[in-house]
Amino acid sequence: MQERTVRPVGSTREVEVDVRLIASTNRDPEEAVREGRLRPDLYYRLQASVLQVPPLRERIDDIPALVDHFIAFMNEKLRPQVPVHGIEPAALEAMMRYSWPGNVRELSNAIEGAFTFGRSPLVRLMDLPPAVAAAANASGADALRMSTPVQAVQPPGIVGSFADTERDLIKRALETTGGNKVAAARLLRISRKKLYAKIAKYGL
């Protein structure tokens, strides 16, 4: 990588190459270096240009374009008997409201599953994975609960106050969106102004 040369198998001399190497990781590389899980010399050779890609839940406006891309890709890859040329509005709405903990890979798998189980020229709500489809009729709070892991379960019969529940829900929305208040407000289906007021109220 440093010298931009390779030695072909069986050869005794180096050959210059003109390539661009792209590497990706879903972990913090600097933290991995500190913990000894990533070689520093490798990391410093790779980090000439670093791009931080936010999770899909923070860029839900990208979802329609990604859906179109994967529909075209799956038509080419799977060649279904009934070609798919679009997505139902209700199905797209569900996908826009789901928070995609598995990011773009999960979205790709959802479209591929719709091709596998659907027999329609449109991706339908009923063709989507249950967790994604359920987001269509759920409130913002319910959609958040369905797409984030359960942290703890209260003992039967113990119910927190409304304020405690609201504070916890807002906190989880902020955690889910990585602190992105615009995305959190959209997820909770409240205005950004109201979210700021709640954040101040609960000292979040």
C-alpha cells in the first residue's frame, strides 16, 4: 500500500499499480487502534480521506432513492416473473417511519424479501418484514419501540408517571437518532419547537 506495488505470485520483481483502495468499518477506527484491534500502521495508511456516513435513521430522506435503486437492482439480479416498477405509498410510508437498526443492508434485505414473497408489480405493505410493515399504523412512539431493543422490563403492576414515560421516550428517540433533534422530532411526530421545549423541561 505504501509503495503502490505488488509482487505477482511466482515473480521476483515488483510491479507498480495504479489503484484506489476503499475500506469501511462500522466501528470507531481510532478506538480500535487504542484497544489494539486495528494495526496503527494500517490505519494511518488508510486514513488519507475519511468519510463519516450517518446511520440511515438520520437520513430518512434518502430512503425513496435507495428503494428505487434496490428495486432496479433486484429486477436485474432476480429477474422476477412479474417485474417490479415501484412501491405502494403505504409501504413507502412504513419504510420512512421505521428506524432501520440494520441500516442500508436491512433495507436491501427488506426489498429482496418483497421480491421473493410478493407477486405484484409494486412492493406492497404486506410484502415487507413484519417489523417494518407494523410501523405504518403505529404512532411515532410505537414505531420507536418496535425498532429499538428493549432495555428493561418493569415488574407487573408498576407503571411510571406520564412525565417519566415521556422523558424516557424522548431520551430514547434522541439516542436512536444519535442526538439529531430534527430526526427525533420526526420520529416522535411532534414539532421541533415542541421537542426543544421537552428537552429543556426534562433537562436532557
